[in-house]
Amino acid sequence: MRWDFASVFDNTDALLVGAAGTLRIFAICLVLGLSLGLLVGLGRYSRNRWIHIPATVFVEFFRNTPVLVQILWFYFALPILLPFQISPLVAASLGISLNSAAFSAEIYRGGIQSIETGQWDGARALGMRWGQAMRRIILPQALKRMLPALTNRAIEIFKMSTLASAVAYVELLQQGKLIASLNYNPIEAYTAVAVIFFVFLWPLVQFSYFLERRLRRDE
Amino acid sequence: MTILKVTGLTKRFGATDVLRGIDLEVARGERIAILGASGSGKSTLLRCLNFMERPGGGTIALDGEILGREGRTAERIYRESELIQVRQRVGMVFQQFNLFPHMTAIGNVMEGLRTVRGMPKPEAEARAAKELARVGLAEKADTYPAHLSGGQKQRVAIARALAMDPEMLLFDEPTSALDPELVGEVLAVILALAEEGRTMLLVTHELGFAYHVATRIIFLADGAIHEQGTPDEVLKNPKKERTRAFLASHKQFSF
């Protein structure tokens, strides 16, 4: 067979639009997923059962259902229960963000629990409130330990963004499908999509290594 | 003048009675060394005094004011805001130092002033520098705990407690985690604080140090005060058999 990338390059503008769509949903889901995950993770850690139980239910529900199903459900089923339409972006963002929140909540909880009780003692002995101790003493140390796991989460979110194509959200894979169907060149089109993903993700991983080294300077 | 009054303090962990009714009055300027075998409840007693552990029963009064309010059980109900006030007035130094590893020495000492007191940074920095100088570590201000020796870490921890201007200091086996050659520098700092007339309670295994620094010795056994008195009374002429046995086991290899 012959590779024909010219037909892909002819559609560079479509791929650029797709890349912009991928980056947009990635940014939304990264911020929403990781910050909501922190709240849920703290909730899982709480001794108050009115906080603890809903947080646990949330984690178990979203960890044990496929993201693709969640996205389809938000897109097709939720509008029946709610009085308004939901765009592909919102449906996909909800699915990916909530799923990431559930997974990252477990990372946060594990990270926080890994900090020695002596650190809580030291903070409380100075007269810190729970929130102060968490913000100033526990979380900064826990974040350092969680960084590799959180970076994995970010990479996972980036790759999960392709699931948004299931509801026809315009992102890289969706545009790749479009190019493949226009020119009957799926091999080249999907190869190009894979390469673009690698080009985005590889620097992200390198950046996380850099961050880890920087955070280790107090050792 | 009494600063702290403990009445009938009890504490249990699960099925174990760790403290069985401690009565203790601490006058301002007193230095009390608490001795006892491991499991006698001495650390728990200390940790109850600044509410790192909630007392099971009995009362604790600071400056004549009984803390908490009565609940349905023997255990009193304490408001978090009340305990936060108490912890600022009663400083604590831990066996394992519990320095914050992500902050420099001066960062550790400033932390309470900044976060708890809301003191502006320049002011907190100046105060922290003063406390570090007091424990002889002015030149280590920008060093992270990982690069300090055990003795230096403990001195930073003492400076951190002092920065909050506590009315009373609790030392929970401050030298037990140190290599023998580093014990002296920490004891010298504590001795200097004693000479300033600070009120302190000290759980320790250093009998010689307790003899020199304390104004009163309390010997704890099975969660109760077994014997107490001046260092001469308790350490040189113990009246009770268990105190004698404890002291003998500690002096077994002295020369």
C-alpha cells in the first residue's frame, strides 16, 4: 500500500479546529475534575457522615460506570428530565469531569492520609483550625506526593476527550473521522490524530517531571 | 499563683484506662518533670493539657477558668474555638519534632504567627529570627528541616513554640528521639528557658536533667500520681517502693 498524507494535510484547518476543541474540553475537565475531586476527596475524609456518605456514593457511582455511557446519558437522557437542551460540549464535559472527580478524589484522599499524624499535631499545637492545617501544612505536602498520580489523571482526561466524539463534539478524533470519510483514508487520518495527541501529551509529561523535581527542593 | 488546675482527669483508649483521676496544680514559674515507665500515661497526661487528646473525665482550668461545659456524660463538651485559644497559650514540643518539612527553619517559626495570629510578614519574620537566635540557630534560618540534625530540628521546634508567647510549655520527651551526642544542646536550651522563669511541664527519661531543672517531680504509675515532691525528695529519698524500683532500673548502669 501507499501512504497518502497529502489528503490529510489538505484538511489541516479541520484538524486545527479539532485541536482547539480538544484543548477546550481538556481545560474545562481538568479544572472541574481536579477541583471537584479535591472537594469530594475531603468529603470522603470527613468524619461527618452527612458529608462522608454522599461523597462515597458519588465516588462509587462514577468509578463503576463507563465514561462513554455517562456522556451518552447526559446527552440523551438528562434533557428529558430537565427543561433544557444540553450541548455536546456540556454533556461530554459533565461525563469526563465527574468521572475524573471520582478518580482524583481517591488520589486526594490517599495523599492526605499518607501525611504523618505528627504534622497534624504540630499544626494543631500552634492553634491552627482544621482548615488552616489542611491548607498550610497537609495539602502542600500531600500534593507533592500526589503529583505523579494527578499528572496521570491529566493525561487520562486529555485522552478521554476523544469520547466526546460520540456525541459529535468537534474535537480531534471527530475531525479525523470526518477527514477519513471524506477521502477514504482512515489509516492516514487516524495516524495523524495519534501523532497530534502524542505531540500534545509528551511535553505535558515532561512538564510533570520538571514539577516533581522542583517540589523536591526541600529534601 | 495557680495557672493550671487539673481535677480528676481520666482518659481511656478502648478498654484501657490510661489516666485514672489525676489531680494537679501548676503555679506560675513552676517546672514539673513527669517521670514514669512507658505506658504509665505520662505522654497522654501532657497531651490532654493542651487538648491534643480530649480528656475523658474531670476538669482542666486555665487561670481559674474551667474549660468546656458539662455534657450528658462525664466527658465535657469543648468548643473548637476554645481549644484553639488554649493551644496558643500552652505551647508543645514533641518527641518527633513535627517540623513542617516543606518550610524553612524560619518558615516553621513564622507559621503560627502568620496563619494563626495573622501577623504581617515583616513583623513575623523579625520575631521568628529573634526566636531562632535564642536557640542558637540564627544562621540556619533558610535551611529546610531535612538538612538539619535532630538536635537542630528540636531547637527549631522549641523556637516555633516560643514564638507564640505561650504562658506554659509542654515538652513531650524532647530528647528521646535524639542521638546521645545531640541531647546536650537541646537540654541546654530548655535549661536556659527554665532560668528565665518559664512555666513548664516536661516528660523525660533524663533523670539527671530532671533533677537540675525541675522544681517538682511527679512519678506516674498506672495512670495515677504515685509519688511527688521536690527533686531531692523523689529522686534521692523516694518513699514508695515502685518509685525506688523505677529509679534503680534507670541507674542500673550509672558510674
